[in-house]
Amino acid sequence: MAWVWNFFFKGDHKTTLGMMVAFPSVLLFFGSFQIDLFTALLDPRIKLEYFLRKN
């Protein structure tokens, strides 16, 4: 958590803004990835079909 304090209190506002934009999208990506992984563990066939339809 130290890097958060550095970003917000060292005055690196461009990096802070970048993090504020990037962080939610990273969370979103990992969130959807986790759901995909969970689905794949439950039923690999669903996962395969989902991937084929997605790509």
C-alpha cells in the first residue's frame, strides 16, 4: 500500500491520474477473468463454447 501513499502525497499528479484511470479497468479485467476461470472450473464445455463465440 506504500505506493498509493507515494502517488497521492508526493505530488505526482499525472501518475495519480493515470492510476485512477487504469486501476478500475485492471480490476474490471481481473474480475471478468476470475468469473471466466470460475465458469471454466465448473464446466469446461461452457468455457470452450464461450471462447469460440467471443473470438
